[in-house]
Amino acid sequence: MLKNTLYIFALLLILTSCFKEDDPLPAFPMQTTTIAMGKYYLYQYYFNLVSNEEVKQDVKNDYDLGFECGDSSWHVVLNTAAFMFAGNTGKKDLIEVSDTTGLDWRYDKSDGDPDSTAIGQWLTFTGNDTIYSNLVYVLNRGYDHLGKVRGLRKIKFTKVDSVSYSFEYSDMNDDNYNIFTVQKQEGVTYTYFSFDEGGMQVEMEPLTDTWDLLFTQYTTLLYTNDGLPYPYLVTGVLSNYGNLQMAVDSSLTYENIDLGFAKTKTYSIAKDFIGYDWKDVQGDVNTGNVYYEIVEGRTYLIRNREGLYFKLRFINFYSDEGEKGYPTFQYDVL
């Protein structure tokens, strides 16, 4: 916990120094944009606020693992859009693992903290030496957009350096054993891997400095009426972690929020700060007869890496034909 707290504090200091002071910007008309995720949320979109464009569209099931790309980076993340989770078996040989009995299943936290992943710290650093745990994990690949189970894999991460990651994996019955190397890519935060077609490296996210928001499904923790946490697949917005700061306000109308007011707010770097709860579920969740209503009077404030401030509000979640999965939002540069 102390390590994570120090990491977040250090990151906040870095971000504060990296974010430029705001410069005057020419008049920027209010933008109204609809993202066509579709009723099954098959597609995810990377969006750039300054250019008001969808930078890239992906199919959410096209990968399983993300590998951090910095020279000294080593974190591995799951595809939370597929409701993936992982369990550490405590064993060091793939052939020793044949079932999931007794596994403590874990999910990546949705706030983007790289030290809060399901895989966790699969290595340690001692001086100039890297010591690998060589522990076997079981991955539950979750579900596709139609709710079809994607199956299990077991995997062991064996090496990382400035240019690549190495790992071995197989089916639970030891079929389809493979050793694979993922190459780190320049200009992106993560590069990705899919178990499909025997295993392949795939391109998902665009260059880090070209996008701000990701419209997608993702796994997060919700809470029962008794305060007990449980993982749930939600549909919403994630931010470009480390490149945006965000705040929210419900005290002023959207029209009355200006730059001066925006500068008084306290900002967060959490990846899921905008998240999913700008809409409310109405109806009977037990039967599935539900619909979504936009939460009125909620405005999100965003400061990008260049020091520009934006205000943003959601106005709809449906297409003109009444199909869900089409979030519509308005935003202005302040």
C-alpha cells in the first residue's frame, strides 16, 4: 500500500510539472458527437478532443493481454472489455496445472494504476538483476460481445527487457503449447497479444499522443446494498492515463462553466474517472427490461497535456432508431 501511495504521489507531481500552462486558444465551437459502439458494444473507439475525431476503431475481443512498452516497463494488463480475470497458481510448471480449483481470481483495477493489476508483480529487481517468479497463471478469457465463453489458458511470463517480453502458454489440457515473444512498440503505452490463431501480436491502441478518450466496455467493482464488492462489466469512457486530468461539477449549469471556474476544481488522473455512471439504469434488471437515462446536470472538466481545458456533458445513449450503444456528448474548449 505504501509503495502504491508513493507511486501515485510521484505521478501526480510529474503530471503537474508536465502539464503546460494554458495558452489562449481561438474560438472553438461546441461539438456534438455520437460514438457508434453498437447495441452489443462490439466496437471501441479512441477519440481526440482537439481534432474532434475518432482516431481508431477496434473490435473489443481482438486481444487478450496488453504489455507495457517503455524501455524499463514490465506491467501486463488484461482485456477488461472482455471481463477477463487471472489466478496465480503458485506453481512453476505449466504441466502441473490442470484445473482452477482454489484459485484466487483477480481483476485489473479500472483506475489505471499499473501496480493494481491481476497479474501483479511477476518479477523483482535486485540491484542490476531481474529475478523472475516463473509462476503459472490461469487466464479466464471472459466473454465475447454475444456472451460466448472465450475459454481458459495457462501462461508463464519468463523474461522482459528493453525491447520485448517472452512467455509460454497452453490450453488447460496442455494442447497448443507455445513460446512467444512480444516486441515492444515505440510511441504507444501498450502493445497487445491475442491467443487467437495460435497466438499473435496485434495493434490496438493508436499513438499515445493522438487520443484522449476511449469509449469501451471495461470491468470495474460495484457494491451490493451491504457494501460487498463484486466485479461487473460496464460501458463507458476511459481516459488516456497519464495524459489527462479530470474533474466533475454539478453545481453550475453547463453554459455557466467557464475557464476561471474550471481552474478552481480538483482534478484526478484516474483512468475511469468519467467512467460509466453518467447514465442511470431504469427498469427491471432481473428481467433485462431496462433502459438508460442520462444523469442531468453533470459536467466533466478535462485538462489535456497541452494545458487546454474542456467541458463535456452526455446527452444521449441511443441512436435515432432507439438502439442503445450510441453515446452522444457535447463539449467545448474553455
